[in-house]
Amino acid sequence: MRVHLDPGRCQGHGRCYDLAPDLFGEDDEGFGTVLGDGIVPPDQAQDARRAAANCPEHAIDLREGA
């Protein structure tokens, strides 16, 4: 699985990096960013799904496969 965050939809609520701090970070203005290459280790898949489900703008896409 790979995560992708659409910066055009992100409003900076911070739920992604609060719920999945190993997968998401924040930029200088508090908007979410994907850490690394976006590949989600199997043991963090639930965190990625939780972050995507809790994003108010639906700015996080989960893509199966690497």
C-alpha cells in the first residue's frame, strides 16, 4: 500500500500526522505531508486507513500495491 496526500485539498487539520506520525508529517505552515516515499509497511496499514478515514477533506488516497 502507498499513501498519497493531495496538497490542494489539505486544510491543515493535522489528523493525519496525529493518527499516523510515522507516515505523515507537517510542513512549515501546518499542512500534512507524506513522509518518505509513501510506502506503508504492513504493520502501519491500519494507521494509514485510520488517517484517510479521518481526513475531513478526503485529501488522503490509499493505493494498493507499492
